[in-house]
Amino acid sequence: MPSLGLTAQDNALTDFIGRYTWISVHTGDPGATGANEAAYTSGGRQQVSWPAVVSHQVAWVGQLTFLVPIGTYLYYGIWDSASGGVFANGQLLDASRPFLAAGALQLNLIILAAQ
């Protein structure tokens, strides 16, 4: 498949962020299905309001708080709904996040780029 022009990439990314607004955390590689999602102690996936696409990327800055049990969290995932739904993508966190007791895991930055 030929690569998309820059405007088409921006349009595709804009469509993506319009649909996929729910973020999850995972104890292992979520693969293509969203596997290894946390067994949240309360709440669950968190919703983001993406800013506009700028220069072929979107950078969300804010604070998402996930209440998680004991475990090490390595990935975040992007979904189209608060539970179940369609899993779009998973990425490594900036660093592993070990919890020796239940606690609050925070994410503050997510960057998506058109490719």
C-alpha cells in the first residue's frame, strides 16, 4: 500500500482520536486484543479528550488516575469504549510501574503520531 500524504495522515489521525478515547493500563503486552488489562480496584478505563492534530501528531497532556492492585504495569492501551469494545493499540509506558500494594497509577502524557 502506498504511503499517505501528510494531509491524509492528519485526517486519519483526527478520525482515530475521534473514536478511540478510552485509556487502559496493562501488566503485560496487550498484543492485538488488549490482553493483560489491569484488574482495577475501582473505576476502570479513563477517558481522554484529545487536542487537535498538529504537525501530524497529537499530544495529550493531563492526568489520568487508575486505581490498581498489586502488580507491575508496563503498557497502556487505547480503546473505543469504557469496557469491552474495540482495542486499537498498546504502547509501553515510559517506565515500568511496580505496586507492592494497591495504589493510584498516573499517566500524564500520551503522544500519537501519524505514520
